[in-house]
Amino acid sequence: MTVFSPFSRYISIVLSLFFLTCSDLTAQIPLPKHEVRAVWLTTIGGLDWPHSYARSTASIKTQQNELCSILDKLKAANVNTVLLQTRIRGTVIYPSIYEPWDGCLSGIPGTSPGYDALQFAIDECHKRGMELHAWVVTIPVGKWNKTGCQRLRSKHPKMLKRIGEDGYMNPECNETAEYLGNICREITRNYDIDGIHLDYIRYPETWKMSVSREQGRRHITAIVKQIHKEVKSLKPWVKLSCSPVGKHDDLTRYDSRGWNARTKVCQDAQAWMRNGLMDELFPMMYFRDNQFYPFALDWKENSYGRIIAVGLGIYFLSSKEKNWHADVVRRQMGVLRRHGLGHAYFRSQFFTDNTKGIYDFAAKEIDRHPALIPPLTWESAVAPLPPDELKITHKDNIECITWSGAIDLSDVSRRSSGMESANYLLYNVYASPEWPVDISDASNLVAVRYQGESITIERKNGSIPLYYAVTATDRYGNESKPICSPEPEREYVSGIFLPNDGKTLVLPGKKNVLDAHFIAIETLQGTIVSTKVYNNGKTDISDIPDGFYVLKSLGRKGITHRIGYFIIKRKQHKH
């Protein structure tokens, strides 16, 4: 067996953690433009949602409103991926030809809640610019005599195996791969999902193995191959992911303590990445210290260019669980950010309940700006054509930005080949007081994965003018070049001109220029000709030659903002 050792890199992490506080870790790392920030939203037993049953029009609305409230909180913390538990234990939260309704929605197993919960969740996530991945629990099917397992074994008796009081799909039965492939195909065909997320795609830890570990890995991999085939043949932009056991295998210097994916439960997730069977992994790294950091780096070093978002055991922050100190997770998140790894919270309620401040930390510090999801360039790397029209209109305190004309080149190619259409483009909107708008800077993002071709942005009276840029994004995550607001030169005629008499320049009120202590006077070419202390009212310009100038504020951190223009044109004296 080949093992990988990230030991030297781990030592550097340990040293950095020794000298840095949590705030130092996050402050020193730029916020990435692309990063997966996910949450597992559990439906089994209504743990995360729903907390009430849907049995009437009013109770359906109550249940739906609860989900919307959760999604609003997730969006406010810049979560961009929701892993919604869709297949639970041989039961589902949508109308299926294969399996019955789970009881979490209506309170009665096998009974519809009166609406399609999966479709509703997809629509609400997409309205908020978030991806929805259908979380499919694969091998476990619940208690032997409960609805899901009972109905499944009545139709497929050879496919089920009993261990104690629980039933499991047999990974060594060929029928298992076909059946799970059908479940995932049904979801992919019928719903506009962004991903299929496989949970428990492994041998149960209580399974008495009668085959070699190598053969066991072949059985599990065969299931993954079948699901991959069914999903990608329909919609190649749908991400296939799984949540492997958090430690892939023993490392050269660190033992997994008998609990790992590859050897213990035959879950060869790194090989699935290498062989193109998985787009993304969410390893369940509910550990700390030496059982976390070196194994997290092992996932990174063996990602083969695919996406890794490490599962964080934030439920251990609870006093009812292991009562971890908040710094345990905060430091983990800082290290993951430093090494280009995303993060996923297990589970939603512990996050939105702000257990030990984890929600505030995410929303206000480490994830304070939105992030795009990394593109599936291995599936398609053809960027869309950008919008060819951008119009900005002002009315009262509202700026309305409209655009049109973007073209999805990859979709054009698919349709010309007779394949299924991806159906639509999404848009990212950027804003900045500086031109041109830097679309590589995550802090300029104001809307991500936006549906539609117009957006309104509220602006306070007297606030600094903003420039805008809009890009198109296809279903694979490929982003077009931007279309931007006009260059400042095109705005001079109608721009903000400050009055002067050749000796004194009238300044705008300081409240309009953020934290400025100084003003800078520049030529149109960007050369600073004078820097002065900012005082409300006026400033002396008698020493500045005639010409056309730009006035900028100069803040404590050296950040400038354009606040106006002025022309010095003194009268010529006759001799």
C-alpha cells in the first residue's frame, strides 16, 4: 500500500498555530474568490428540519417557512452549498417510483406531506444563489421492520442483509449497484439539482467481511461507477461527491487508530478522485489535533485537482457532546483556508444556532464575503460569452443594473449534438468604487449565481459612486469575462465636479469619504501632485498648475476612493 506523508508541512502548521491566534490566522489569509462552504442539512427525525409536520395548507406553509428561515441564515453567512438529506433510510422526501415517503415531513411514514419538499428546497436555494446537492444515504436502510427496509426487502430480498436490528443493502450483490444507480438517476432526471452526494458508501463497520479488503473495495467502487454512469450520462454538470470517513488510511508518521476509509470500510475515495469517478469529497473529519491536521493535508495532496471541502464536527462544540472550545474549530478553519481547502459544517442546526459563536465567526470573519464554487473544468472548460449590454439607471436611493446577451457556448455545443440542455446561465455581480472593477477580489462580489438579468442595489444619499461589472457563469462554474461600467473618462461631462476659484477648492463633507484623514490630488494619468490633510470645507490649491484633476480620499490603510473632479483654469493677466 502506498502511503503519503505531509509531515514537513504539518510541522510548519503546528509552529504557525503556536505563534498565531485565531484572529491572526484568518486576518493574514486573503479571502478566496472560489471556495466551497457547505452545510449538511439533516432531515432524519427532523433533526435540522422540519420541526413540524405538514398535513394541511397552513402546516405546509409553516414547514416551508422554517426551511426558508434556515436558508436565509445560511446565505447571510455566505454558505454556498446545501447538502440536503434526500434519501434517508430506504425512504425519500420527494415522490419516487422506487421508495416511499419518509415520515419526517408528514409525520406518517409512506404518506405525502402534500408538496414536493425536494423541489421546494431546490427553488429556494437557487433563489439565494446556493447550490443544492441531494444527499443520498446509500447502504443503511434503517430498522429491519420499519417502512423503508420492510418495503425494500419485500421487493428485493436478496439485496438486503440484517445486522442486529438494522438492515443494509449488500454491497456484494450486483443488484445493489443497479438499484442505487436508479435512485440517483431518478433524482437527476427529475430535478434541477447541482449535485448528488453519497453518504455511507462503504461497508458497515459491523459487517463481518467474507472477502478480502481488496475485493471489498472493488464491490464499493462498482456501486460508485454505476451511479457515476447514471448521473453523468444525463447531466455531466451535476457534481458527484461523497462523505468518506475522515482519515483515508494510516500515514507514515500518524496512525488512524483503526478508523479509516480505505482499509477499515473499503472506501477508496482518493482513487475515485484519481480515476474521475468523484468531482468533490467532503471527508468527515470530526477529529482534532494530530488526528485532524496531517490527515486533512493528505486529502489535499491526493485531490488530483478535484474539490475537497473538509467536514467539521461543529456538533462537538455542544456541551451535550464533547464540549470543544471554539478555538478548536476556528483554528481548523484557518488552516484549511491557508491550504486551499473548503469546509462543511455538520450539522446545520449547530451552525445556525451559533453554537459557541461559530456562526458569528463565519459570517463576520472568515467567510465575511461571498465565494464562488470552483468550476468543473475537467467536465467542461468553455467559458460563456459575456453580456454585451450593461445599463445602470438611478432613481432615488436605488441603482438598477440590467444586462443581456450572454451566450452559453458549452450548451450550444451540447444541443447541436442532440444532448440535454443545461437550460440557463447564472450571473455574478461585482461593485467597486475603483475602475476597472477587480473581479478577482472576493470583497467586490455583491451577488453570486444570480438568476435573471437585472438587479437593484440600494445606495445611501451621498455615498461614493460605484462601478459595476457582471459576468456570466455556466452550470459547470466557468465564468465569462466581465462587462463593466464605462471608463471614468466617459463620465466627466456628467461627473462630480468640485467648485474652485483657482485658489481654493470646495470639499465635500467628510462623512462621504469613509475614514479619510487626507486627500490626494492626482492627474488623469494617476500622478499625485499634492497630498493635504482632510478638513471639512476648503483646501488651498494656489500652488497647483492649471489643469484637469481627480480628487481622492486617502484612508488610514492607504486605500483611496475617488470623490470628484475639478478643473483649474485661471484668468490670464494682460501685461
